[in-house]
Amino acid sequence: MLSGRTSRWLGAAVGLVYLFLHLPLLILVAFSFNASRFSVDWTGFTLEWYRRLLERPDILHGLRNSLIVGGAATVIATVCGTLFALALGRHRFRGRRTLESLLYVPLVTPEIVVGISLLAFFAALGVALGLATIVIAHVAFSISFVAVVVRARLMGMDRSLEEAALTLGADEVTTFWRVTLPQLLPGVVAGGLLAFTLSFDDYVITSFVAGSGSSTLPVVIYGMVRRTVEPSINAISTIVLVVTTILIYAADRLSRGGAAR
Amino acid sequence: MTALAAAVEFDRVSKTFDGHRAVDALSLVIHPGEFFSLLGPSGCGKTTTLRLLAGLEQPDPDGGRILIDGQVVTERRPYERNLSMVFQNYALFPHLSVERNVAFGLEQRSMPREAMGPRIRQALDLVRLDPDTFGRRMPSQLSGGQRQRVALARALVLEPALLLFDEPLGAIDLKLRKEMQLELKALNRRLGITFVYVTHDQEEALTMSDRIAVMDHARIAQLGTPAEIYENPRTAFVAGFIGESNLLEGTVERRDGDGWLVRMDGETIRVPHHPALAAGGAVRLAVRPEWLDLFRPGEVPPGENALPGTVRDIVYLGETIHVLVDRPNGRLIRVALRNEGQLIKPLAWRRGEAARVGWLPEDAQVLEDA
Amino acid sequence: MAGGRPLLRRLARWADRPATLLAPAGGWLVVFFLVPLLIMAAYSVMPRGTYGGVETGFTLEHYRRFFDPLYLDILRRTVVLSAVCTALCLVLGYPVAYLIARSGRWKNLLLVLVIVPFWTSFLVRTFAMIFLLRDTGLVNAVLLRLGLISEPLILLYTPFAVVTGLVYTFLPFMILPIYASLERMDGSLLEAGALLGAGPVARFRRITLPLSMPGVVAGCLLVFIPALGSFIPSDLLGGAKQMLIGNLVQNQFTAARNWPFGSAASLVVMAAVLVGVVAYLRSRDRAPGGGV
């Protein structure tokens, strides 16, 4: 409905916005392979900065912590969030709509508020900070994401599929395993991938509830970024980017592919 | 139980949702092998009745009993009732192929795999889907009509004693729907399975059913064969819901032989005997448009009832032509005349002409809810 | 049928009840989300302990401190920078959302290209900005090389850097809801508008824009609220000079060791967030196009 000229201008403007969104990251990635340490000149291709990452115990340790925390938080948040979504999606009970709105509160609460309130909480109880406290915190902010994603999947799901299974002779247990879960699985996996990404990326909350020795990868990177700009940061950032992009792309495909059918 | 046991019996069954009565003390008997339809507008309770029978809903506490084949099943889960159901939106499992959908119920019955293959082929043949063409397809690769056939095969393959249908043809286009109606009717005859069929489409119910229960406001308004329901509607609701009807009000004058004389629009007309009538009382009649005829004033044959009126409009419907006639009280009467070809033999009526609407006394039905 | 089957069925029916299903997540969120918020609220009205932490007692001193010009300044800067960031996101994001909604077969690709940065690490994206904006960064290097400037511009640690970082971070939050509301719009409405004599400008102003308002409102809140509570961009791109309320909170819990004041500050942030959310829900319920 737009005239050719208007739409060309619009296209050009939007192109610039896309450049703004993506160019900085592409440059960051490109310079992770630049041989020069200080200059922004391109002096040749190298994998030196990636190799050096392997020599840094703090980064390797942070990566290990991130994987442990991410794994544990993902499993717990996915199970709890899925059950929560099932309650909201399959049952009618008093206060359901209120609960559904409350589900969004953790999503909009600033991370800094979550972080310091948990710090205050652990301090008040005298709990020592460590990997466990990080897992607790990450589950607390991931549950809602999982529940929202699974809930969306449930909404697209036809209740009569389960009823059909019941009338075909399947009992409740079989119906859940053979009908409900296969239908729900893309949503559950997508929710889990999001939970892992959130956990793997989180700096703000983790920085408050991590004890000494339990720094995750983002906490280590943050420390490096604050000190200096060095190509190793480009290298580790590139790795983080690639990992999260793959996870998010997979989650997006899963949660949308199912709905299209 | 003897062979005479009812296939299904509802014994004062009630179901309430959030304070709203969906089914109100419903009692009902369905015979073995019968094609039985529950017919009514949306919200009348027909679907809830079917779901109660399937076990997908539970009656209220003290909400009566449901029997299948003489056994009380009220407390039983759906998978303990030996029935199958075809759902409105087909409810095919989207993650399973056509074959696997049809096999689902057999697998639940722990049938050995070798025995399953022939049964599945047979069921698909029965609904006229070629197993070799369609067996491997996923539901998303099928048209609406094909999905409907798979859903039917999935239910039939279990050879249940009782097959339930929840408006299964609602989403299919008209031509295919008519075809499926005849096929379902034929399947019911051939297999001897009791069919319980929910629909809001009166024509569909009339086409297929042995008996119909017309439901309104959580109760059965009338139960009978298609002819009984259509030709002898007992209430204004049934008369209006099944086909079209003219409702005519009058005052009973007196008994006359085996009928009654009624005063209506300044004329005296005859109506058949009905126990609810008494001299001086009000009466309401239902007359189908196609049982009415139009006459010039003074040309009404003896023995026909006739009311005066003026032609307001003429509506061309193809098979019939409807003439809308204004009564003196301002209400309309709809008269359906057979279309004998307007190009060859045009209708003799024009707008604004005075007319007499006539019918034979036995063609009017006295309604109970006067 | 196996002997354990009826028991398993009973168990399944027991588990498939709202109370059982809600318990794990509900319990977790009450204990590790709600209770901590309440503890934080309690801290905010308690006297400050000597070595961090709190002492028992009741005081409103920490809320009163906000009226100190130093903190009012931080509050004002937070609101102004968040508002500027929101406005920029709207100006940049609306055309993008509009184009995606009209883009036919490229729609999915364009959408993924917005969604992926939506989720990629805040930290990495902020670092990318540092890499570009610092004195010896790429922007300055290019400008110097082109001879447009003779010495590096000071870009980092300025309000400009913070706003750029915020916009860069939050732009997808603006695009996605606006896209969602435009996507839902029935294309025949525009055709109807054209047949009724509306030109392109009038069609946009009188049909498209009003119908996309729910998305605009949602997008503005989704940008403004997290910007208010943001912390990484101002810390890394603004340095100590561009402190926002998020940094103030963090500072009170680390360097300044004044937990009660930090708690009070974060409750103020939380209250602002809740006001925004309620405002959004209200506008959504009233909007003709329905929610996002």
C-alpha cells in the first residue's frame, strides 16, 4: 500500500537499524581473530586468543561453574515450570487468573532487585554463598519463563486429544505419556533451552549470590571487561554468543514450529 | 442381562457447571443397534449428555445413573466403558501417522502386532480410505474429510458396542457432509453398532436417525422418530427448531364431532382432537408452510380451513417458492408452493393481492405450550 | 492388566490436581522470590548495622535520604535517560516493526534477526559497545583515518554512551510488541480506508497507528521499566560519572555497605515497575485490539 519511494526510504532506514543491531557483534567476533593485540588494524588471522583462553584457570573454572549451575537450574526450573503450566492450562480453579498474572511478576522484576533481595535473604538465614545459592536464584527467575512458554504450547493444544485417548482405552497414565507429553515436548524443551540461556548469561543476580570460588563465566568476563579491553574477551564473547544464539534459535524453532501445525 | 437390555439408559441424570444446569434430570433409553440423535441449539445440553455417556464428565453427586448394556457405568472411567467416540474437530493425534492413530486403541488392548495390520486395513477400507495411500501420512497432510474418515476408522477398529459422535460433520463442506451422512447411516445398519449422534443440524438428524431426542434448556423437549418429530411437534420450540412452522393462535369455541372448532382471525376453523383443549381456552397451532395452500377469495374448497390475508412478498428459493402473507393482525404466514418452473408456468400471485391461506384440518398440530 | 495399574491410576489422578501441580513452582517462588522481597522491604525500614547488615528497630531515615540532592540527581538522571532511551527505541523500532509485518516471505528471517539479539548476552553486547566507543575503538579509528577528527572523541563514559548502550540493549523489546499488534491487523481495513478516500498518510494516521497503540504502549513499558532498573550499561559504559539508580543499589550492597538504604532504593525501583505494569494492564484491557 506504500508508494515505491516511501517504501525504499523505509527499507533503507530499517536496514540501518538492523546494522545497528548486528554490526557491533559482528565486529566483535571479527576482531577475536585479529592478530594485533592493541590496534584496530587488521594484521592477520589468528586463533591465538582462543588458545590463550585455555591457559586461564579463572575462565575454565567459571565455565565449569556456569555449566553446573545452568544444568541444575534448567532441570529444576523446567520440571517446576512445566507442572505449573499444566495446572494453569488444564484445570479450572479459583484464583487461576490471578496466579496467571502473578506469573509475570518475576519476568518484569529488575534483576538487581531479585539479586539483592536474595542476598539479604541468604544473609538473614546465615546461608553461605556458593553454587547452591546461585542455582536457587537462577531457578527463581527461570520458572516463569518456562511456565509461560509451556503454557503457550498448552493453549495451542487440543484438549480433546486426551479425551480421544481415554475413549480409545488409554488410562490417565498412558494418556499422559503417549498423548500429552509428546504434544507438550517442544514447549518443554524450548522452555528448558531458555532457562539454560538465562542462567548461562546472567551476571547481575549471580554477582550478588555467588561466593568466592563460585564465580560463573559472566562474572569472570565482567571482571575482565571492567579492567581492560583485550582480544581474549572478544574470543570468549564470541564463544558465548555462538552458544546462546544456537540455543535461542533452537528454542524459537521448537516453540513456533509446533504452533504452525 | 437378556438380549432385551437397553444399549444405553439415563436415569434422572443431572449435571451442573458453576451453578448452571447443563443437563436436568434427564431420563432416556437407547435401543441396541439404533441410530439415535441428540438434536438442539448450542447450549441445550446435548454435548454434555454425550460426554456424560462417554465418561468425560461426571454427573452431579446424586445426579442419577447411567447404564450401558444393563450395567451401571456412572463411576467408570471412559476407558472402562467399551465405547468409542468421534470428536467434533477429529482429535487425531498430530504426532502419529494415520496407521498409528488407528492402531492406538488396539495397542491399548494389547493386541499382537501381526493381528493389528489386517484390522487396521479393514477399518480404513470401511471408511473408504486406501490404506496404501494414506496409511503413512500424517494428519496434517490430510483434508478435512479425510481426517474425519480416519477418526471414524480409529473408533470403528475397536468394534465397540457403542459409538458416540460429537457433531463430527460440522467442519466439512456441504456436499461431502451429505455423502458422509448416508455412509454413516449405512455403516450403522451394516455393523449393528449403536450410534449416539449429537448435532445442531435438524436436516442431518432427520436424514440419519432412527429416533431423535430434541433437547432444549437441559431437558428433552420431544423424543420420537424423524416423522413424529417433524409431523407432530409437541411444542412451539420443536415446531420452530425442526424445519419451518407457522404458529397460529386462536380461541377454542366448542367440540364438534371428533375435533374442535376454533375462532381465528374472524374465521372459524376446525382442528383435530387434543386432550389439552377445552371450550373458551386458548390454542396454538403449528402448520408447516408446505402444507398450506393459497386460494382466491371465494375459491376455497369445502372442508379446508382458511384465513384471510394479503400477499406481501414472494421469495424464489429454487425448489419451492415462498409466499409471505400478511394476516389481519399484522403477523406473517409463510406458504411454500412447489416451483413448477417460473419461466414456463409463472406463479399467478402478485404483491398486494387478497388471498385465502388454506389447509386441511389434520395438517395442523395443536401445541402443548399454548 | 498389571497389579500395580489401579494404584498408578490413582496416583496419576492425585497428581493431576491444581494443588499438586502448583506446589513445586509455587513453593519455590514463595520461598525464594516473595520472602526475599519481604525481607528486603523489612531491611529498608531498619537501622543500618555497623559492618553491613542491619540492626533491629524501625526508621524511615533511608527513604528520607532520597531527598538529598545527590540522590535526587541520580533519580532524575535515571528517569531522563530511560525516557530518552524509550523515545529513541520507539522512533527506531516502529518502522522496523511495520516493515516486518508487511514483509511477506522475509518475515520469519527478519523476525529471527530481532529475536536473537533479544536473547543474546547483555554483557557481550555491552562489551561490543565498549569495543566500538572507547578512545582507541573502531569508531574513533575510522573517524581519525577519514580525517574527520584530529584527536579521538570522548565517547565512552558519557551519557551518550549509556543511552546508546541502553537503546542497543532494549530495542528488540520495542520492536516485538509493536510487530505483534501490527501483524494482527486485518489488511482489508487499509483497503477499506483507501476505498473511503484516505490517502497513505491518512490511512497510517487514522487506521494503522491507532490499531498499533497497544503494541506501542507495551513496547514503551517494556523498554522504560528495565531501563529504570538497568545496571550493566551504566556501569560499563557510563563509568562512575553516569550512576543510575541500579548502580546506586549495587553500590550500597558492595562498597558502601549500607544495606537498608540499598533496600529502600530497590523498593523504589520495584514500586516504579509495578506502577508501570498496572498501567500497562489497564491500557491493554481498554484497548480495542486486545492484548499483546
